[in-house]
Amino acid sequence: MGMTAEVSFFLKDESGQSGFLIPLNAFVPSQEPNRGHLYIFDTQNSMVKKAPVKISGVKDNQAIISEGLGSGDIVAVAGVSFLSDGQKVRLMQKAEETRADTFQLK
């Protein structure tokens, strides 16, 4: 079981570059510096897709993503170590206190 969050705001790092804030526990590590992967929920086929992203900085235990993520993307932020690319999942009812969607593995 994991948790997702819908990304819908922009930030700017010290260089003025726009990006999205994502919790650090949502990341799958990468061999390359300032790179990682996120699992993004595909509403068309109810699967998660492992997507490469660029991290341009960190603010308050959240990473600023400057490439690889779009407004409205649904990102898994918990249970990421149990996911795999193309895995079928099901979104659950929104949790009122976290304002995030959760999903179950099928």
C-alpha cells in the first residue's frame, strides 16, 4: 500500500528555475548526481510509471523537481520500495487530513 500526492504548484530555486516540491521519501535513487526516479500514476491504465526527474535543490525535507514532472501528475510518496514500473494499482478514497490519494497494489 502506498500514498500519492497530486502536484499542482510551482517554486523557484536560488537560480530562479521553476519546479515542484516532492517529499524525499518519494524518490528512487539514481546513479547520476541530482537525478532520481518517481512513480507517476497513469489514470488511463491504472499503472505506475517509473519516471526520471532532475532535482535542482532541497527545501524543508522536500526536493525541488525541475524536470520530468508536470502539473497534475499523481506521484507515489509512500511504499515506493514496493512498486515496479508498469505495476497495476488502484487509487483509494482521498485522505482528508493529508489531501493525498492512496492506492493499493492489485
